[in-house]
Amino acid sequence: MSFSDVHFWPDDKKTQVRSGTTLLDAGRKAKVHIRTRCGAKAACLMCKVKVSDQSGLEPMNQNERLKLGSQAEEGYRLACQARVKGAVDVTVPEDPLKAAIRAQLAKQQTDDDLF
């Protein structure tokens, strides 16, 4: 059984997992929060992550390819479906709610600076 290094960004957390482990499970092991709601059934699409160099991942299965559509060509994978086969760097997108709050706070700060 071989092991592979998985590096999660922007948290800069690393873990080592057995080949065949999903990115979702690797994230849990590294204590990286990857949103999901469907129990790893590729139904909710909340666990999308970006992997620029996918040579460390097994090829997409048909279900994952259908769910992602054109996003598959942009480097996105479903963390619940993508399985590790070698070293890989994974970018976990910011939670949309946190992003909205951060944007609102930044706007408020800018407005406050004007007065």
C-alpha cells in the first residue's frame, strides 16, 4: 500500500493518505473544512475543490464528469469523488457565506473611511 502527500490551500495544511483515499477524507484527516451535505454521494456539489495539476489524482468517473460539466475543464473536482494516487495540491474555495460577510465588512470599512 502506497502513501501520498496532499497539500491543502489556502490553509497550508498537509497530510499523508493511502492511495485511493478521497480528497474529502484527506481533508478531514488534515483538519481542513470542505463543505458537503449529501454524504459523499456527488449530489450536493458543495465539495468542489480546484486542482491545477491532476496527475496525483485518479481520472474522473463518469458521474463526477457529468456533475461538473464545463467546470471539469477548469480544474475543478468533487472532493467526495476524486481519489488520490500521488502527491497533489488542492485549493479549497472560500465558503460563500464567509465570502459574502467578508465583502460586506470590507464595503462597510470603505464607507466608514469616506466619512
